[in-house]
Amino acid sequence: MNRIAGVMDQDQAELRLKIAKLRQEHADYDIAIDAMTAYGSDRLCIQRMKKKKLTIKDMLEEIESQIIPDIIA
């Protein structure tokens, strides 16, 4: 039983680390998009950046749902 709990804790720790990295990457894209918009960069390039940022957000939500169990009210 302790062995299983240890593995589960390790899995959660790895997921939390991945979340932290994805949040940072999401923030980096946000900053880059703001800068590109301010300097009048190519719209297509900005749209691609926004799509990548959205993909990261989706990944974050998926991982967070694995950590936080659904609570039925």
C-alpha cells in the first residue's frame, strides 16, 4: 500500500512540475504576443502564436483535471 501511495505522490509531483512549466510557457507566449502586436508584426504570425498559446492552455486544463478530482455536488 505504501509503495502505491509513493508512486501516486511521485506521479502527482511530476504532473505539478509539468503544470508549472506549461504555465511559464503560456506566460511567455502572452508576453511575445503582446510585443508582436505592439510592434505591428505579421497578423498570421500572431495568430499562430495565439493558437500555440491556446494549445498550451488546453494541455494545462487536461493535466489539472487529472490532479483535481471531479466533485459531484
